[in-house]
Amino acid sequence: MKFNINNFLNISSQRSKIVDFQDLDHIDGVSISAVSAGLYKVKRDEVVLFYFRDGANYASVFTQSKITSENVKWNKKIKAKKVYALLINTRNANALTGPEGYNALKKISLDLSLRLTKIQERDEDIPKKISSKELLFGCTGTIGEKFPLEKIKDSLSELVQKIKYTQNKLIWMKAAMGIITTDLKPKLAMAETKIGSSKIKVYGIAKGSGMIYPNMATTLAYIFTDATLSSSVLRDILKHNIKTTFNAISCDGDTSTNDMVSIFSTNKVQNPAIKKFSDKRISNFSKTVHEVLLNLAKQVVSDGEGASKLISINSINCKSEKDAKNISFKIANSLLVKTAIAGEDPNWGRIAMAIGNCDSKIDEKKLSISIGPHKIFYKGSLFEKYDEKKVAEYMKSQLIEIEVDIGQGNKNFKAFTMDLTKKYIEINADYRT
Amino acid sequence: MKFNINNFLNISSQRSKIVDFQDLDHIDGVSISAVSAGLYKVKRDEVVLFYFRDGANYASVFTQSKITSENVKWNKKIKAKKVYALLINTRNANALTGPEGYNALKKISLDLSLRLTKIQERDEDIPKKISSKELLFGCTGTIGEKFPLEKIKDSLSELVQKIKYTQNKLIWMKAAMGIITTDLKPKLAMAETKIGSSKIKVYGIAKGSGMIYPNMATTLAYIFTDATLSSSVLRDILKHNIKTTFNAISCDGDTSTNDMVSIFSTNKVQNPAIKKFSDKRISNFSKTVHEVLLNLAKQVVSDGEGASKLISINSINCKSEKDAKNISFKIANSLLVKTAIAGEDPNWGRIAMAIGNCDSKIDEKKLSISIGPHKIFYKGSLFEKYDEKKVAEYMKSQLIEIEVDIGQGNKNFKAFTMDLTKKYIEINADYRT
């Protein structure tokens, strides 16, 4: 374990120049707790609770993998109008754990809902009896290992006892660090916007640095807002914004069994009532959600296992967005492209090779390839002013921007990935040891 | 450059225990030459000529990439009844080189065909005027660099002068080493069979250790036989056998612009005339071609860039062969699976994750996963006798066999790949330096 709460100030001083976490503050209606359940050998927080004392409207997108974790199955069955808690554990993915894994969640949800109901009775004027079907679970870690039911259950008492009703950057950091696995950095992002004249906060945290390739949702990310918005409007906002954010990133081309992105609204700000996603008064809010999601998604890629560079790949002038996305990801997922960039080698031929593996037709005479501000291949031939030395110099930067002009239409898609280094192998060859 | 002809004996002594090259001998109708054209900084052979003095029937399969090299374009246009030569160069892929790259092949073919015609006039009773349209080209190396026309043209005189009309293992080794790029070992395979009562030789060489993922053909491989077989029968035999050999391997999931597998028959053995692939008298020959192709394909994977282990992945009891192939390659191309195996970690959860990313539905309750002789996951739960220590011991071997039983039908597909090591990154981050 590289992190515990004690060195977060140290982390702050190491923020990278490209994309890094932001400090989050208080947001009404969200309460947070994080404790250790002894799941890792080294002591760290592994169980994180988001408690919505007055409930939250919610929407989620999940992995498209044909094998999904037990918590994803659980979450898909939740039909409650509001949810009251989100419990996240790291170290164990609760995937391929079968009925035993699912029943573990049942037991935890029963225990946790009883404890939260007691808290309601203690704190609220009109206490709510919280049902076990009003809780969501996020799980991440190793697949196929027995789910540590007892350890997590044993931690619930302390977890509930330590709930913080007022947040500050420290507790957000604790939460963000409590959900990470091989991540080197916590991922937090925030932005403020307005619905009508009401000021609204949009906060988010995420985790993930391996097994990351979008197939709808990717990795774990949770967005919180104090706006008053229905679950159905939240769903439309999430679906609209996931495409170009968490569905536009890839670290290693592997999709997890546990991917989950959720948005929660605590309804604490009495903004104008929004019935539909098409309501124009919501468009700034939607853009803000996009901003926070993209920020988190970039933080995930920048912290991709072993990453030394963030790479953006913009495929432009394609016939369809589908073609553009396909081309961008062929490049993003090519080991040869990613290793060349790790080696700071402007080996653009590998970019061309990766383009060639796409599903659509390519006309070499219309194709152009740029790296950063440098045109390299222009409409079928090497660009006359191409200077490999200049591109080699550019390759030393931490952010590498690739643009591929297919010259067949007007649709674009930008994907984000990272380079592939020896460190990646090191991390993944020794993951469980 | 790790190899030159002088250390081939040294290589012989280093043959791996799993799959390695075989020694080839004389085969009637094939003549070979290999010289240096000064394409690499360190002196080595880079231009290899196969000369068929009496012509050869032929068939090829090429890359399915949407961007193909100029030599693939050239070869696809060749409609000659017989070809008289195959010229292979390494170091430069002649891809994304445009009309200039294509014209270079034109110039080389004109020059070479004149030189070979002179050889015909010198050696043959009925000399054949060889046309530039009776030559095939194989190119491999860096994409997008200017094709070294002059250097290759300058080498043709020596190349033709040094043609060996009788082969032995030394000249075959020279040819096999003359076509490699980042390969650490030459790839040669042979087998003998019969058509009717006629003894037939099937010899082959191949190259490739990166940018290898099947999309019809993969990498460069050339098969030679002294049988008398028409080009159309050769085509059917090649198409039939490529599916489970070169189309069943993946090193890095990247498909090259230059992939090419060809088969040539010199018609020196007067076997019974075979009109159709369906003729039963050809079935042993077809199996022998399969054996040689599979042997070469395994040699390619075993020598995959940075490989320390050969991995076979057999997906069994699938609904269709397409599903089986899709699942096998999801596993074969997963960085997380490949790095776990490099780390000798029996992290079978990653195999499950990779299965989950397939295109078909998976029923966890029917799914079983074995590594080597060890059942791990059996029909929805951890196998009761699963002993991680035993599997960890197995992971130390050089050959790792994974079997995935989907339990939904009776179709199977076995794919071959290698592990992903730091060495891979090293090779590919520094490829051009």
C-alpha cells in the first residue's frame, strides 16, 4: 500500500502537471465514513460509506461484461425510489463468488440498514426505517476470491459510529483513498453551476488504474450533487455524459466485472423543478457533470498502472462517430503504440498500423496523422516539412496529443489512454503478492 | 542485431524445450540466396531470394488490415500462372510509402527479372524469359519510412550471383535469419508425407515476434513443397489450414500491414494428379501442411517479443466456433492475463474477467476454468479440491495450458499466445533506436 491518510499532504505536493485531484468541501445531504476492515495486510481504510440521511435520488451505469460481480447484480435489482447509503469495499471484487458472494451482500445490507435506522431514530425528527433494499454496493479488488463477509460485517459498527455529517477535504480524501486498489493517487473532482438561479455543487470521486476499458461504464466513480433532481433526469444526464468521459478512456483494454458509475442528488437545494433532460435550464448542470466526469476520467488514465504519460487520441472527419471511436480505441489499445510512446519514440508508423486494424475502410490518400502540433503524414505522403527531431522533442512531454484525420466525413471522437511501461508489467505480474 | 550466420550453431544449442526450429535440407525446384544490402547499421543479411528456376504454382493469404503495405498490393495484383521468384527484405515494411514505395518494387522487379532471365539463358536448355509480373515480394520492418530502393537494387547483382541451387541446413538458416527483425530465433519447420505413393516434402520458414494478431494471415511465412499441385488446390489447402495455425496466434493483438503466408509447389515430384481439394488422396498432404504451419506458428509465438512462456488457450463446448475463437482471443489478448502469467501468478480471476469481455452470453453456473491439469473454477464455484499452491507450482513451467469450458455446445478453438514481460516493453520502447 502506497497511501494512507497520513501522507495526503505529501500527495498534494506531488500533484502532476497534467490532471490531478481537486479538494472537495461540504455538500449538503451527504455523510461519509471510512474505516479499515483488515482486508489488506498493511492497515488502511478499505470500507467507505456514503450515507444520505434524507435519501438521494440516483442513477447508475454498469459494466457491459458478460460476467458481472455480485454487487453489480445486487445494484441492478434495487428499485427503491431513494437510496440511503452506498457502501464501497476494496481488496475483493465479489466477482465469480456465486450465491455465497450475493448472500454476503444481503447479510451486510440487513446489518447496515438496521444500524442506519438506529441512527435515524437517534438523529431525525421523523426517523426513516431504512430497508436493506435501499442500499447500493461498490466492490473492487481481486476476482474469484471468497468475499470477506465477516471482516466487513465486523467493521460496520465502527463505520457507522464514525460517520461525518459535515465534510471537509480531509474526509473526502479519506473516502477517495479508501476505495483505491493499485491507484497511486486518489481521484476527486468538483465544479459548481446553477440551475435557474440556484447554486449547485457537483462533487465526484473515482478509483481505477487497471482493467480499464470502457464498455458503458468503467471503473468506480460516484458523483454527488445537492441539486433537486429526479432519478430519471439523473439517468439521462449520466447516460448522455458517460459516452465522452468514462467511456472514452482505456488503460489496458480490459473491462472489469465491477465497473460502476453512479450519480446521487440529495435535493438539498430547492432549484426550479426539472421534469425532463430536454429542459434547457438543466444544460449548464449537465455540462458541469460532464466536466467533473471528464476530470475524474482523466485522473484515472493519468494514474493508469505504470503510466508516465497521458495520451489523447482524436480521430476526426470520420463517416460516423462509431467509426471515429473505433479508430481512436484501436490506437489507444495498441501495445505497440503505447510502448513507442513510453520510449518517447515518434514511431508514427505504429499509429498507422493501428488505424489499419479498424472496422471501416481507410483511404490512404485522404489520411493525415499529427502528433502534437506536428503534421507527419499528410494525405497519403510524408508531410514535406516533417522533422523527426522536433517530434522526438515533443514526445518528451507528459501529455501526448495524437490527431488522425480520416478525411471521409465530419464525425469525431477523442479517446484517452496512457503509455505502457515496464512499471505496468511490474505492477501486474506481482499484483497479488 | 542478435544474430548472424556465424552463431547459428550457438543458436542450435539454445533450442528451447517447447517449440523450436528444425533443420531443413534440399528440396527440388527451390534455389536460395541471401545477402546484406546495408539496411541495418550492423551488418547482417536483409535481402533473401527464393528462385524457382522452373516456376512454382502458388497461393497466398494476406493481412486483413485496412492499410496494407505496397508489396501486399503488388502481390495481390500478380495473376501469373507460375511465379519464378519471391524476394523478401527486412528493416523496411514498405507501408504508408505511397506510389514511391510501389514504384520501387516495380523497378526492383524489372531489374531482378532481367537478371534471372540471364541466369535462365546461362543455365537452362529452354530458357524462360522471366517477366517482372512473375515475382512476389515480402517486406517487413518499420512502417512509413522511405523504402531503400537504391540499396536493395544495388544488392541484386550479388544476390543473384550467390544463388544456391542445392540447399542444406546452412542456407535455409541463412534465409530464415535473413528475414527476421526483432525475432531472437530463426523459424524453420519441415515434414514429409505422401500423395498416392509419391514421397513429398513440405518445408517452411517464417518470421515475426511483434505486431502479431491474426486477421487471416499473420506475419511472414513461406511454405515450399516439391509436390505437383495447381495454384487453386494450393489456395484451398492454405485457406483450410491457416485458420487453426497462423490465425490462431497472437503476440500483442496488433495486426501488421504486411502479413503474408504463401505456399509454393515446384512440381518436381510426379504425384498422382489432384484436381480438387476434396480429393481424399490429398488429405495427408493437407495435414502435413497443417503440421508445418502450426509448428511455425508456435515458433513465432514462443519467440514473441520478450516471451518467457508459450500459452495455449482452449475454449471448449461453445455454441459456435466463432464464439470459441472470440473467447480464446479475449484471454490471449488480455494484458492482465499475460502479465499475471509472466509473474507466474495463478490469478484465474483475470481469465474470468477476460471471458466476460467476449461477445456471447456466459452462464457462470456452466462455466469451468482449468490451468494445466488443475481444475480451479467448476460450474459456478471454486472447485472444492482447488489447491492454489499446486497451480502456482505449475505456473513456473514454460508451457501454460488454459482450458475454459463454456458448457453451452460442442465447438472448440485453441489459440496460442505468450506472456507479457518487461522485456516486451524494452524491445518496443526502443525499437528504432
